[in-house]
Amino acid sequence: MKLFFKPGSCSMASHIVLEELGINYETETVDLKTKITETGTNYLTINPKGYVPALQLDNGDILTECPAILQYLGDRDTSGKLIPANGEVARYHAQSWLNFIGSEVHKNFSPFFNPAAPQEWKDICLANLEKRLAYIDAHLAGKAYLLGDAFSVVDAYLFTVLGWARHIQFDLGKWENITGYLARIAQRPAVVATLKAEGLA
């Protein structure tokens, strides 16, 4: 498998899960402005949508969209810890979290990285983030991870997205359960290795 990624972007969640799996994989960075990969390939020939992540499977097939890739990778885990099995109610809770993180957390950070975004839009998104993080913080009370006692692909996604807070001077300190949660995840060997590989350690 090969992961096409941009350091620090949402593709880092897939990178973390690949490390958690302990399998052989390749990576290739993408310049999202020029749409050229580090080997000089036109990224639009790999993912016409033009953003990361994209995961090239061993048979050449390409998967896109963070939640889909995370589920695919989670299903490669023989221990069954990275994502609940298909058909189990817990799997639908995982899918619910992946959708929530993507639509309600990830997307509310987006305007802060868009130079054309008006301040009014940013203010609305900031208010949304406050509400969403209060919900997450309450959910994490008494839990080590979003799905309970075991780290899963949903944690890789949330950890990645919440890492953007420091880039927009958004203080997460008032949410004690979230700050403890992020600190736990940051100590995982797979996360340490990913941050180092992406030049973010």
C-alpha cells in the first residue's frame, strides 16, 4: 500500500493507523498547491479531487476520503481493536464518530486555513467548535478513548484534527477530558513515529 499525504493534514490519521498496524507501506507527499507529488507525478491522475489522503492498494485500486480509508485500514487489524467488526452495533458508533469528526469538527477548522475566508465565517465556525468540543469533552468523562478503553481509528482522526488548534491559537485547555485524551494519544509509539516521519515531532 502507498499513502499519499501532506504532513499535518487529515491524512495524518491514516498514517497513524498504518503505523499502528505495523505493516509494510509506502508514503508519498503531495504539494496541494501544485498538485504534484514528491516523485513528480500529477496528483490529479491519482485523486482527481485534488486533496489528501489517497491510499493506493496493492492491486492498484485507489481509496479516497479519510473515513473510508480509516475503516479499510481498521479492518486490516487482526486483533479487532482498531475498529469494531462489521455488523456489530459498535461499528455504527464508530461510523457515527467518523462522520461527526469529519462534518462537525474537521470542517469547522477549514476556514482558518483559507485565506479568502471572511472573519464572519470564522466566528461562526469557532462558535460551532466550542459546542462540538464541549460535547466531546462530556463524552470522554470516565473514558480513555472515544469508543471506550481501546484506541481506535476514530481516535486517530480526532487527534489529528484537534492538533490544528495550536495553529489557529485556539486553546483547548478548558476541556480537561480532551487535553488528557490528547496527551495519552501523543504518547503512543505509532503516533510518535508518525509525527517524526511527517517532520512534526
